[in-house]
Amino acid sequence: MDDNMNPMRIHSIIRFACRLLLGFQSVFLRSRIRTPCLERVRGRYFLVIPEVLNPVVFRSGQYFAEVLADTSLPGPLPEHRESVALDMGTGCGICAVFAAELGYRVVGVDINPFAVRCARINILLNQLEDRIEIKHGDLFGPVSGQSFDLVLFNPPFYRGAPGSNFELAWKSLDVFERFAGGLEGILNQNGRALILLSTDGDADAMLQALGRNGLTVTLAKQKHFGNEIMTIYEIRRPEFQYQ
């Protein structure tokens, strides 16, 4: 095969071109990162402040929310209780809002105090204060003793020690491993988690962490953005059997 037509070479060229385009776009997007701005996703509005990752500029939050909006979540629950969801690392609260739209009562958790304030504003902005509660803390600590039918997690993609509240959203040393270790204990028997990973991060190691904890992992949704591929995985308890 002609080297010029090699699929890997073509992919590298596309990836480079997309990164170059993003570099130019970043000049115009900078103002939406450094100052408070109002973003619109599927008819819902979200205030995003500089200390909080913008779900539209950085794409992953918007993509996750759109998947929630387009996906019918299976597995009806017993009629005697309400479906409950956990939005881990809720950020501006975008996925919590769309989970509430699906009928879940939602608890959002974030370690970044600015994200907690931002999410609480957005819950009020979207008039969902009766469906969503936002808590401040590290991973499952704020919801100790609770269990959930659905857990959502858009984790930090990159390895390293975060140097600011803003960096907590995209950089960590061991957050995913700790999340994987505690996930089974917080899922209801027929519950599931939806986790977004990117080829720009350490996705393989994160999937391995889930496997080491005996969790069942299946691919749910995937989208190629040119410079990266984002994948949403469905995670189940090890004893869960698909019908």
C-alpha cells in the first residue's frame, strides 16, 4: 500500500489538522473561559464561571448531556420508590440537569467549591431545586451510606497533581482508581454507571481499574471529534446479567 494512503498516516494528518484548528479557535474561546458566560445546551441555560470547566468549550460535558437527552435509560425500577442518580464531579451541573429531566432525583457532588456554587446557581436557573441537591466533597464521601440507580462520571482525563480548583476537573493522580474501587458499593443491585473517557487521556488505565474491581464494562456511545474520540461506557455490578 502507498504510504501516502496508509490509514494511520491519514488519521495522524486529520488529528494534526484538528489540533491546529483548535489552536486558532482557542483565541476566540479564551474569553468564554476567563470570564463568566452563559452557555445553552438543548434549550437549557448554564452559567459557567472561570474556576469551573466549561462543558461547551471543552465539549465533554455537552456531549455527555446530549447523550443523556437522546438515550432512553432502560431497566424500570420498582414502583414503590423513586429513581435516584449521582452526578459525580458535577461541575456546572449540566449532567445533573439532564438526568433530572429523565425523571431521576439527583445528587451532584464536586470537590471544587466554585463548581458547587456554580451548579447550585444553575439548578435554580433551570428551576430544578426540587429534583437536584448539590454537595461539596471528595468522591463518595458526601453520599456515604447512600446507593444509586444511576451514576454519571466525566472524570479528569489527565494524570498529574492539580494546581488549582480549575485543574481538578481535568487532572488527577488517583481519582479514577478510587472511584472504581468504591463504585460497586454505591450502585443498587440493578444500577449502572455511565462514564465518559477520551483518547486524549489515560483511558486504557481507567478501564483496567474498572476490570480489576470486577465490574462489567460495555461500550454505550462513541463520537469522533477529529483530534480525539470520546466514549461513554456503561458499567454494571459484577453479578448483573443482561436479559
